[in-house]
Amino acid sequence: MERDLMGTTAIETFLTERANVRTGVSQTDEEVGRETGPGGAPRYSRRLSDKILIAFHHACDQSDFEVAEQLLHILEMMLTRRPLTPDGTRRRNMESLVAAHERLWHLRHPNTDEY
């Protein structure tokens, strides 16, 4: 696979942009790619919870619902434990978690009519 200057393949960029649209994460919220930290070592700026949410949506796109469910459980555990820093994004994180649960439910129950 050919990587661009940021070390990202075209498919990684596409999946990230697609997940950002779906999850509400924008480049201003979490910068895409790498930044250089002290000593020139790469520092990834995307939060681990965002990466797990992207992987969840990718699993849903691949119809791998068991993996999607496990990723959702991990994400839920990460978001419901006591926050390490009070950054004010808890509400948005919980909204993304609820939306992910809803997506998985709808994918597993495609013939259910909404009332």
C-alpha cells in the first residue's frame, strides 16, 4: 500500500472521513493524522475512543455484527468510567455511543417497523 506524506493510506483516509461524517467527529474536533511530539517522535492526536468508534462503523459496514458488538462494549466501558480529564465532551461522547447502539440494533432488526 502506498502511504502519503502523513503516513496514511488512501483507504484509511476514506474510512476516517466517512466515519467522521457518520459520528460527528470533525477535523477541528480531533485532527486527522500525526503530529510531531517532543524529540520528533510521532504523536497521534485522535483519541482511542474515536478509533474504536471508527472500527465499530467499519465492522457494521462489513456486516460483522459480533465484532461490532464487542467494540461497542469496549467503547461503552471506556466512556462510562470516570473521566480522566473534565474536557466537556462527555455529552457528545454519550450521544455517539447511543447512536452506535441504535445503528447496531437497526442492522440486526432490519424488518422492524418504527412507530
